[in-house]
Amino acid sequence: MPKADAAVRMDTEFTRGLGLFDSTMMVAGSMIGSGIFIVSAEMSRQVGSPAWLLVAWLVTGLLTVMGALSYGELASMMPRAGGQYVYLREAFSPLWGFLYGWTLFMVIQTGTIAAVVVGFGRFLGVLWPAIAEDRYLIPPIHISSGYAISLSTAQLVGVLLIVLLTWTNTRGLRYGKLIQNVFTSAKIGSLAAIIGLGLALGWNARAIQANFGNFWQPRGFDPITAGVSAATVFGLFVAIHVAQTGSLFSADAWNNITFTAGEVKDPKRNIPLSLAMGTALVIGLYLLVNVAYLVTLPFDAIQHAASDRVATVALQSIFPSAGAALMAVGILISTFGCSNGLILAGARAYYAMARDGLFFRGAYSLNKAKVPSRALLLQGIWAAALVLPRTYNAETGKYGNLYGNLLDYVISAALIFYMLTIAGIFRLRATRPDGERPYKAFGYPVIPALYILGAGTVLLTLFIYRPATTWPGLVIVLLGVPVYALFRRGAKT
């Protein structure tokens, strides 16, 4: 069978159990984790004013929605399990597909899972103080001057959550779908509640006057680097782009629905629609949540929220005695549902790689429930492993989490793959002009080109002004080249 035909034919080995609503809940649920409740604090310190905070989120929203609208063409053209891996393979070469899948497995998907489940454990500790990152079952064992391995009660909760959700997803698509739909609906409700409470009960005349009376005026900003800050036009331009690290991470994983294309009903229609509706819904909610922060809290309270937990501070201003507990419940719901969506979707990408001989052969198998249980297991083991390593700062004596560093590193790599995938639309229009395209990229060629230009500008800014957390991401990607050669050699023997 010619490669092009293999790319567009429908998968028949899966159970097609995801309708349009389910697919939209997958998009939204994978996007909404804990970031929206936290990252606005650091972003506000970078951009320095309420107006530019909203502009930074608007930039993220435009990039995300433009990316989703563009991906719809590829999703309708190649409705196969593996999604973005398949698009890169077909548009460019198996190497580019593999490098994306390699980075997805090593860091993007598994690192995000690790971050989200430890976030679940951290906020469970608000309700159950015995759960904490500094309450150790196995105290830190230093493996170098800057790294250690430990098992705290919060880490244990994270590992157990990975085990639980990996197991439920091996039971069949209907279990994963049910969890996703219930918890995504609940966390959409949680975000709507924050918006409603902020606008109705949190309405603070002093905060509104301070924030909207001096809407554009910079105040209390952190320098991006020596001599560069939001005090100047150029510095503000840089700050908005650097701030995208937090907001883009909070809005990421919208592409996960493409991994599950083999299980979506009428994927040529439902995947493009779910991408558009899911991203638009979440971005709309994110913008309104930030408006709720700004009508509830003075800007300096957002900038200096304890542990950057802006949403918690906002709710505490409305419900002083119960705000922290209410927010903890909301974040537990959000992180549980996000973890499930990431675990469900990621395994399908590794299954597709294994089908092509570019991943462990055992991952190319479905169990009796017609789900890739071995791929789920491999993903779960590596994600759980990423929960255990800790970073160590000898000057402060404080421990961090390794996945936090990895996620910083991979934001740049993720942007590279998003840009490359959308560039694949242009390439496939040239190399396969007669290919079936039930949905064509909205606003082609302007919208896809604008995405590449916008994301490229963010990426270039990060490489210049955040080299410590961008160049390592590129190194992680490049390390996949020799691994690709090993898998290719193994496939030939």
C-alpha cells in the first residue's frame, strides 16, 4: 500500500466511541490543569500592568486558536491514531515524526503528567496536611550536588494517581471517556464559578480603580534580563513573549485529541470541530478568569500572591475562612481530569510509533478492551519515574522537582513542533494537491502563516532571553536522532 494511502485510511482495530461532545471534552480537559490558577502571578510580574497581562493571555489565545484551526486540515486529511506524529511523518519524514514522538514520551506528555499529579498531591495537602512535599517516606538521597531522589507523601499520591488512571484506561475507552467527561464538565464549572464569584461577590472598588484606572501603567515589574524590562517599549515586547512560557503551558495539550483519531466517530468532521470548539471555550474562560482576578484583587496582590496561587488569594478575599479549601477542591478536580486526558491520549501516539517500528514493539498491541495497554503501562512507568527526582539548591537548602526543569526546557521544543506541523499544511498542499481534505485550514494561507510568524517570534525571544531553559529543550530533541537510528536498525533485523 502506498504511504499516502496508508496515512489517510481509517483505523479499524479500535472501538470508535468518542463523539463530538467527548472529543471536545478531551480538548478542553487536557488543556485545563492547574496553570490558570497560578501562572498569572509570574506573568504579571513580567509585563507589569493589568492591560498587558490581558494582552499576554490574548496572544496565547490567538496562537492557540489559530493553531487548532490549522490542525483541523491535517486531522481531517489523516484521521489515524498518533495524530501529530503521523502529520509530521507524512509531511516531512519518519525522522521528524519520531523526534516529536520521542520528545512527547521523554518530556512533553510524561513530564506534564508528573507535574499535574504532584500538583494534585500538593493541593490535597491543603485538605489533608499529612500530604506534603516535605513529609518524607524516603528522605532525599543525593545523587549529585544539584539532584536527589525522594518519596514524599505528595509524591506518593502522584504516583498512585498515575497507577489508578493508567489502570482505569486499560479497562477500555468507555472508562477513560466517562472520567474525562465528568471531570472536564466539573472543572469548566469550577472556572465558571470563579468568574461568577469574582464578578458578583469579589467586585472590589479599590482594586477596580487601581487596576482599570491605571490600566496600561507599568508597576512593580521584574526585569527580564539586565537592562531589559517592561519599562521600555522594546522591553515590554520581550516581556510579553517571555510571559508566554506560563500561559502557553497552561493552554497546551489541545492537540491530544489528534492522538485518539482512531477512536473518534466521524473523525474527519469531529476532530476539526472539537479542536475549534474546545480551544475557543478554554481560552474564553481563561481570559474571563483573569478579568475576575483583576476586579477582585489589586494588581500588586496578584503579583505577590503567596506561592503564586492567585486563584486561592482571590477566593480567600471573598470567603476568608473557606477560600483556600474551596480552591483546593477545584484544583483537585481540575488536575484529576487533566491527568486522565493526558494519560488516555499519550499512549495512542506511542502505539502509532510502534506500528511503524519506531518504538518498543510491545507497544503495538491492543488488549481485549481494544486499548493500547502496554503503551499505557510504559507511559505510566516513565511518568511515575519523573515524579521521584528532585532538584536541590545548595544556597537555600530547598528542593524542587526535576519535571519542572524539563517542562521549562520543552516549551521551546513544543513550539518548534507546532510550527513544523503547521508548515506541513503548506508542504502537503504542494506535494499532495489532490489529497482529500474534508476540512481546509480556516483562513489559509494567512492564518497558518500568522501562527508560524507569531510562534516563531515567541520562540526566537525565548532563545535569546531565556537560553538556560530553551537550548536544553533543543538538546533533548536532538538526542532522539541516534535513538531513531537504533530503532530503524532494529526494524530491519
